[in-house]
Amino acid sequence: MRAGRPQVKQDRAVRTRRAILEAAAVVFEDRGYDAAKLTDIVSLAKVTKGALYFHFESKEHLAQAVIEAQVNLHAPFAPQEFKAQEFVDVGMVFSHRLRYDVLMRGSARLTLEHNGRELDRAAPYLGWIELHTALMAEAKERGELLPHVDPSAAARLVVGAFAGLNVMSQTLGLELDREVSALYASVMPGLVIPAVAERLDTAPGRGARALHDPNEACRCDRPPPPRLPAPPLPPT
């Protein structure tokens, strides 16, 4: 009986940390780094301030953990016939998760905003570039890429374009999944041989299909979860 207690405590600690991260992501997404308050995060996570400080030393450390969740919590998906398809799936899955995973949305907001200059925003970009480069390098070894394609350059191009599309979609109210789909449909024929290009799935909803099954694609048509209410205005 006693042997199981440390594991129970460890599981509880993991759940508490995750609850704090998700609550922080909600607050950071809605209010940005500077306006976010630890009291709001504690209240939303339904934990004590002591529990928060047990896992995170400060708001800066908490925000950094949310930022790094982009790559650290990258969702696994089934291996594909072509590594080029897995290259596409990385972005399409992330696009899907940005719509339904609050932790991913909070992380993206912190990565793209300019407040909190002490935060390291390079880590997600470097992590995504490394992951994309590795997939493209494998695709090149398998003969899937056109001879002139540099895996590292292709990775930077797609990661940078994705970040730009994310910002533009938020600003203009566009559907990111469709914009990212158009990105891959335009870019991939210039990176892979025709025999591979014609068999790639770059259509909207690919992220849901890669993570779940074809029936899950309909989730992309549902509205995103509601946001937090706006914080009260200060007295005049």
C-alpha cells in the first residue's frame, strides 16, 4: 500500500502542473503577457498560489513553460508512406491543435507578441525548424525530394510562412487551416518529385485526419471554444 503512495503523489503533481499550464495559456492568450495576473491563473486552475510556486518560480517561468509546450507536447501521429507527408502533417496537425488546444493557442500568442522581452521566443522556432529539417532530410534520403532542395532551407521557409499565416489569419479573421492547406498545396510541388506530390494530402482538415480518422475532419467546421471575459476596466 505504501509503495503506491509516491506514484499517486507524482500523478497528482503532473495533473496539477498541467492544470496550471492550461489555465495560464487561457489567460495569456486572452490578455497577453503583461496584463496576465497570477491570481487569475490560480483561480482558473483551482489551485493554491503555493501550488503554482511549487511548479513555477514566477510568471516569467510559467510563460516560458507555456511557450515551450509548442514543441514539447507535439502530438504523435501515425507514420506515413512518404516522409514528405509527415512534413505536411506536422504543420496541419499544429494548425488543427491551435483551434482546439488552449495550451497551443496560449503558446502561440506568447511567441508572437512583443511584450515580456525577457522570454526566450527563439526556442519554438528552433524546435520546429529542427523537426522539419529532420523529416526533410529523411525524405531526401528516400529520394522523395527534387535534387536541388536543401532540407534546412525548406524547413525554415515553411516554419516562417506558417508563423506569418498565423498572424495574418488572426488579424484578418481567416481560417488558419485553409490558409496552411493552401501553403502546402503551393509549396510542396516545388520540393518533392511529381510522383510524391500527386499523392500528398494537403487538403483542409488533414490535421484532424492525421490525428484521428476521416470522420474527425468535420470538427474543423465547428466554432472555436469561447474566450475569457475581458478584465474589468480600472476606475476613472
